[in-house]
Amino acid sequence: MRGIDLFNRNQFKDNSVYNTLEKIKKGERHLKEQFIHEYTPFILKVVSQALGKYIDEQNEEYSIGLSAFNEAIDRFDINRNDNFFNYSERVIKSRIIDYVRKNQKDFNTFPFTYFENDENKDFEEKYLRCDEDRVFEYIEVKEELEQIHRKLSDFGISLKDLALSAPKHTDSKQLCIRIARILAEDDELYWEFIRKRNIPKTHLSKVVNVNKKTIERNRCFIIAASLILRSNLETMKGYLIEMEKGGTNRVY
């Protein structure tokens, strides 16, 4: 494609692309079909990534992506946006999520059993797998996992660390969530926690009346739960709240 690596974002600011978009917006509509056809692989890649599964031009989801790409061409403001492909990717993913939401009846739980200790399963297979009946959940959780992964990296914690160290029993998880909530909701404690990149165990143990060893043993889970409860990660937060209350949200 004109010598451009299609999926190298550093090369997406290509003058020929923007010249074509400008001509399309000025009325040369025949260029639009050519442009869409040329970037069909891009559309397929974005839709496949959003769904977590391979799709081709025969899948219904492709038509959603195609329509979204067409919409992105019409709405893109060359003068205000630097990267058409980043912009169109956001539009495509947004439309795919809307489409799945309308066609998925049960998508209101976060599978915190992802964080159960099971060393016999491959981590990527266990935590990021997308089954056909869990597409929306996958999209939402994958986005939130990426965000919490970045937050946890500041504390030297990986998702695998979290998975392997999470408490196994429900009552232990509830205790950890209550501890995490106190940490998240006490501004003095929370900002000390953020500043030091560690749980202020001595201070916290006095507030919650729990042994410091309990806090240290569940350090990864408490840190993750605190960050989630103080965040806008609504799917994860909703599950933590239900578990803390002793709810029976369905898990997988």
C-alpha cells in the first residue's frame, strides 16, 4: 500500500492519505470507495481486535466496522485531528461495542475468578480468552484489564502476580475488599499509599484493626482493589462491591 506499513502508527501521518481525505470532503466521492477498499485490512484488524476473535468480510461485524469507517471519514476534521487512523479506530471500536451491547443480554458481571490461583492454565488463555457468549464482557474487561495493568505496574505488580496471590476464599476476599475500601476512601491514607507506592501498613492496621501480616500477605489484591475502587473502572468496581456485600453476581 504505497510503501506504508499499514499497522505502524508512526507512519499513519501520510500526506497522501490526508490529501485523499481532503478531496473526498470536497466532493470527489469516487475516491471514497477506493479509499475504503484500500484500508479493508485495517478495518478487519480493528474489528477482530475489538471482538477478540478473527473475522472476515463475511461476518456481520465487518459490516458494522465498514459503516463505522465510512462514518469516520465523514466526521474526521483534518484541521483538528492529527491521526485519522487512531480516530477511525476509536469510532469502529465504539460502534462494535454498541452493536454487541444490543445483542448481548447478559453482560453485567466482571469475572473476578480470573484472579483465582490456578497454575495449571496458561495465563493468557485463562484471563483474556473470549468465548462466543462472552463477547461484550471480553471487550469491557479487556479494556479495564489494560488500564489496571498500567496502574499496577507503578507498584511493581503484574496481572499474573495478582492472579497468583489473590485470596481463594470468599470471606478472605471480602475482608481484603473492606480493607481496600478504607484505604481508597481515606484521603490521607490513599495519598500516602500513592506517594510511597506501597500500603501504609502500620497506619492502616490501626484504622481497620487487622494484623499487618494479613495486609502484607494480601498486598497485591488489596492494592488492586483500592485502585479499582478509586477509579472509573465500573465493571471491576461493580463486581468488588457485590462481593463485598456478599452478593451472588454470576462468575465464570
